[in-house]
Amino acid sequence: RTPRAREVGQSWGSTVLTTLVALLHAVLVVFWEAPDTVLCNGPGTCVPVAYAAVAMRVVYFKRCRIVFCESIARVSHMSLSGKLLYPIADRFLVQWEQLSKKYKRAKYVGFVI
């Protein structure tokens, strides 16, 4: 089980340590599994996993696509996970058309249920 980078309500000060622990775990799993694609949807576990996939691209020259699907609850603004993954995601999917107009690389896909 991959640890979360940040729990709901966790202080920002302690988030640094938990994020580093989550990133280390994610690097171990991603490097071991060597996936072709990482599909993430926004909880606290996806950011370290996606950045571990980027590290795998650099270290092993192994292409790993990163596909992020923003939460249906995000109508007009991206989540923190979305903001952190927008620059590195190969595909950035949103479920509200307003977001696709606001962020040029976002692709509107309708509701994903």
C-alpha cells in the first residue's frame, strides 16, 4: 500500500516528511514494476507516483506515460494535485468544459464515473 503524501487536515509542516516517505515508496514500486502508463485521479498518493514515473524516465530512459484525471468536484479550479501534475502529465483530463477552456493542455472528456 502506497502511503499518502498528505492526510486531510494534516499540518503543512509535517507534510514535508510524509511526502518524502511517500515519494521513496513510490520510487521503489514504480522502478520495480516499470509501468508503461500511470493513471492517476488526484488523491494524496498520485503525486509521488507520477513524479517517480518522471524519475524513471530520467534514470532508465524508460518512457512512462502519465495520465491525470481531475476530480469531478473541480468545476472551475484545479486541485493541488492537478496543479502539481499539470506540467508533467502527458494527458490531463478534466470532467468540466470550463476547466478545458481555462487550461489549454486539459482535455474535456465529460463525466468519468
